[in-house]
Amino acid sequence: MQIRKLERDEHIQTRPIYETIFPSDSKSFVDYYYAEKTKVLAEIDRIEKKLSNQQFVDKAPEKVVAAEREKLKGYQATLAGIEDSIRSLSKK
């Protein structure tokens, strides 16, 4: 079995599964969750692509590359926070 990150359109397709597993969550909460998580995932993907471009890393000033790495860490932390919040809410 191969594990991979879902593409943005695949992530949206998981909503019916989420709604089945967590039927007590309000529509507005699920809308917020999917909107926020989708935005964060898109930013992570954008920055990862930028940092994987060797030409960008080689030509950009070190401050710029470092700033992108810090942004990536921040978005990854935000994503972890969103997922932790969902896990903690689902246990209640």
C-alpha cells in the first residue's frame, strides 16, 4: 500500500466521509474546517514546490529561502493544530 498526500480536489471529496463519521458537527463548522484546512494545505504545497526547485534555492537570497522555510514550518504547525482540534472535539 502506498501512502501519499491528497491532492486538493481529493481532499474536498473526503467531506461526505467526514460528515458520516462526525454527524453531530454543524454544517458551518464543517465548512470552516474544510475551508481552513484546504487553504493551509495549498500553502504548504506551494512552499514545498518552491523549496524543491533547486534553481530557486540556489538563486534566491538566503534570507528569502529561510523565510520560506519558516513559513512552511508555521503552516505545518497550523495544520497540526487544526487536526489536533478535530481529534480532541471528536473525543467529546
